Amino acid sequence: MTSAPTGIDCHMYTADDVRKARDFYRDVVGLPVTREFMDGAFVEFDLPDGSTFALGPIRGERIACSGIMFAVPDVAAATERVRAAGGAVHAELFETPVCHISVCADPSGNTFIFHKSKTA
């Protein structure tokens, strides 16, 4: 199945104030900022183990999210599998300067993201 996850790309938290959250994770937790894009609306911190922690804005209504981003080779196909199985799609496929993502939910309402980095 070409749309099955191949790993976890990123753990992401949403924040009311991304810059304030960035400063907290940078200055208090000690994570070095790796990338900022969309005028600082998104911030990524690459960790030594190869994983990434990210911060992003709340878009519309806050959706409770465990923050898991599953790496998939085809975001559209993975999203369609969720929809075809009756799962929820909270945010259709959209593109950022560094990736393609969609936000979905399992039958219990737990949200997750399908993610494909443009560098992968």
C-alpha cells in the first residue's frame, strides 16, 4: 500500500501565540530553532535523534490533537483511505513552504496528521 505510514515525521503542538511558544521551547527547554516559515507562523526544531518538534498556529476552531504526524509517500491517497473508511477529515490536504499535510481523526476522535516533507 503506497499510502501507508513509513514513520513519524514530526510531533507538533498548536499555539495561540507561536512566537511566545517558540521562545519558551528555545530559551527554557533548550531546543535550537531549525526553521521558521510563513512569517514565523510555523517553527521547527530538529533534534539530534533525527526527529522534529514543531509549533504552528491554531487554524479556525481548535482541534484537540495528540500532535502525531505520520510520514506518508502520498498525503492525498492516505487521506482518501480515511475518508473511504468513514473516518473524519478535519483539514483537507494543504501545502506549506516545506510540506503537504492533512488532519484526520480515528473513530474515537483522536486526531493525527498525514505529512510529506518536500525534502523527503
